Amino acid sequence: MHLWRRLVTYGLVAVVAVTALIGARSGAAQDDGFPRLVLDAAGREVIIPALPDRIAAVGDYPALAAVVPADQLIPVDPAASGAAQDIAGTDLLILTDLAATSYPDLVAAADEADVPVFEVGAVDGLDGWQHAVTQLGMATGQDLHAAEALARLDRRLETIRRAVAQQAAVRVLALTPEGYTFGAQTIFSDLVAASGGINVAGEAGYDDYRQVDDAAIRTLEPDMIVLAGAWSTEDAADFAANPAYADVPAVRNGRVLRLPFSATFPDDPAAAALWMAIVLHPGALGSLVG
């Protein structure tokens, strides 16, 4: 980084620090304008000098779409020859920590063009999604959109909680075509719990993303199986007709469904929770949509 850029950076840090100190001493809330000093998923302190208008985004990160209007996002293909030029002229680069590690030249190009780089990471559970939305709102200046997304999720979860409060918990297992499931500390597990269910993989001690065999599926005895990922209609029908699963309660009772959202990182957790609650507790449908 050039000397003058270092001086500007240190000056901005000083401005932010002094503003925070004055706010703390006066008891007033810190100003939500710019420049801002924000902490990204990699633990880096990132200075955003002005309200970003054009935001370069590498890859699909659903929490970002919940915060920033689509017309402000500039999709960047990190493997494309013109990726560095796409970033130049934008006000902020947002990419996953994995992409930052995989494409260091892209980060270097942003640094050379004086474009702040904000890294986002994997999301573990609904708390992680809420934290990611909050941090993205701060980094992009879209605090209001972030607050609205969080409030919408809170309202939806509270509505579901009331609707299913008297319902018996349904035991749920998610399966990908490759034979993996989602254990504890995942968004899927939190969505099941919030919708009046039990993620049987998490209950059994599976953490994160784990492979399961036929014997484990039978042992877990799910009341419902949701097929996540790229299951085709034909493959789903073949699974349900497989005699190896004939005694599994979910198969025996015809409760095998394809999941209409990403179990790893749904675009809209509020909508995903509503879908989950409706399929787990069809009798609560009226109160959920009313």
C-alpha cells in the first residue's frame, strides 16, 4: 500500500475512533454515517470511506441479496480475465473468505484500485445468518434493509412458534443425492426446531454436514424425510420405493418431500421456515397464513 494511502487509512481510523469515543462519553448513539470501520468474517477491520453505490460481489451469497438492492450489485466472475477491471470503479468488493484465499490477485487488484474488500464466511445456524445480515448492512450502508430483513424473520418465527406450540414434534431427516445430511449447528437444523420439529441427525450427535448410510437412516427413524439439493422427481420416487427404507416411518407414511430451498443457505430463511412449518404441521396451516 502506498504511503499516502496508509496516511489516509490511519486518519480514517482516528476519525472513527474519536467519533466513537465522543459518542460514548456523551451517551449518544454513534453516528451511522461514513466513514465506517467494520469487522468482516475474517476478523479484519475494514474501513468503508463512503456510502457504497456500486458493489462488486463474487459468487452467490444469499444474505447479501437480503440487504442490498439488486441494481447496486455488480456480479464478478473471479476466474474471468476481466475480473480486475470489473472491480475497478466500484465502491466495495464483497466475497467469501474462501474466494479471497483462492483468488489473491483479485484482492490485490481491489487494493490497488482503492476498493475496500469485505469478506463474508460460512453461516452456522439462524444466529449466524442474522449476524451476517447485520454486518453486511453496516458495510454497505443498508442498515434499514438489514433491520427489515431481521424483523421479518423474527415476526415469522414468532408466528410459527404460536401456531405449532400445541403440536407434537415431528422427527425430520434431510438427505442430499450424495447421501449426506445436515446435523447440528446448521441453518437447516435451526429451521426444523423453529418449525416444531426435531432434526434427528442433530439429535443423534451429527454435526454440520455428514454422510449417512442406509442403516443409519433406518436407525434414526425419521417421521419425515426432506430431499435436499439436486434430487430429480424420478430419483425421489426411486428413493421412496426402495425396499431398504420400507420400514422407515417417513417412507411408510408417505412423508418424503423434495426441499424447495437450499438446506445449506436458503435465500429467504423466513419463507423457508414457513414452508417447513406447513409441511410438518398441516393442521396449523390456517393460523400460519392468517
